[in-house]
Amino acid sequence: MNVMRIKLLLAGILLATVQSTSMAAGNAEQGEKLAETCLGCHGVKHYVNTYPTYHVPRIAGQHETYIVAALKAYRSKQRAHPTMQANASDLTDQNMEDVAAYFASLGGEVGSSAKIADEPLATTCMTCHGTGGLSTIPTNPTLAGQYESYLEQSLKAYRSGDRQNPIMGGFASALSDEDISKLAEYFSAHNGPLRTAD
């Protein structure tokens, strides 16, 4: 596991360095107009996706650059989700940057977290996703306070290849269902800026 951690650390640093030069630059006002369709799911608290069942993620307050990358991954079908693929297919790169700027502008305050039991597996995740899941790297999503069921679903999707990312795919491939549940519970328990857009 130590060799794997070192490889993930180096790969994460390299990816962050390469990608940090392509920051999103969107117009939040224009994004608000374009985001009306998004709010049908991402604007409803505790809204649940079915088949499989998990909470639709909180994206208000997420990193702008990460939202753009996620939308592009849905458009190119590197992420499997029919509704998201359909919505992303109609967006230009500029549209994506505008929508991302809008959602990023809606974040809440980061509160203090109650004492949360350490999770040894989470140490590797924090290399890219920050202490307690508060990412300081714009290309990597904040995990703190995200829905537990969404985090679990995402890790399983990386493990199965439904989401294609070499770093996350490699990491998730070594995780058991129990590992995934522990990580999802750990990061969802932290307070972060993420909230439902409303």
C-alpha cells in the first residue's frame, strides 16, 4: 500500500500542476440563466437519483474548474449518467464555464467540524482533496460535507470504470465495499462549503 500511496501522491501533484494552468473563467450571471435545467435536480435538497439510488450531489460551492472538468467528462462520455450526458452535450465550453462560475459562487461558509474519528484510508485521499476533504486544488473536488451516498456511488463508479480517471480508477480499484463506505462516511461528516443550490 505504501508504494501505491507514493505513486498516487506523485501522480496527484503532477496532475494538479499540469491542470492548474487551465483555470475556468466563467460569467456567473450568464451561468445563472443557463443553470435553470440544472436546478431541477441540483436545486432540490436531498433529491435522490434512482437506479442506482443515491443523493444528487451538492454542487453549490464546488470548485469552478472542477465543475467544468466534470461537465466535459459527461459530454465526452467519460462519466456514465444519461441525464448528465444529455445536458452536457448541449453546452459549449463557454457555457460550461459560465454554469460552473454560477454554482461556485453559491457556496456556504466552512464551519467547524465536530471531532471525527480518524480514518487511515482517508490519508491518501487528502493528498489531492485536502484535510478533511477541503480541497485547495481547483481541479480536485471538495469532498467535505458531500452526501455520503453520492461519495460512495462515485467511488464505485471509478472502481467499475463508469467514471474514467487514471488516478481515481487506480485508487478505487484497490478498495473494498467496506473501504468505500468508510471513506464516504468520513468525508461526508466534515463541514464544507458545499450546499444545494436554491
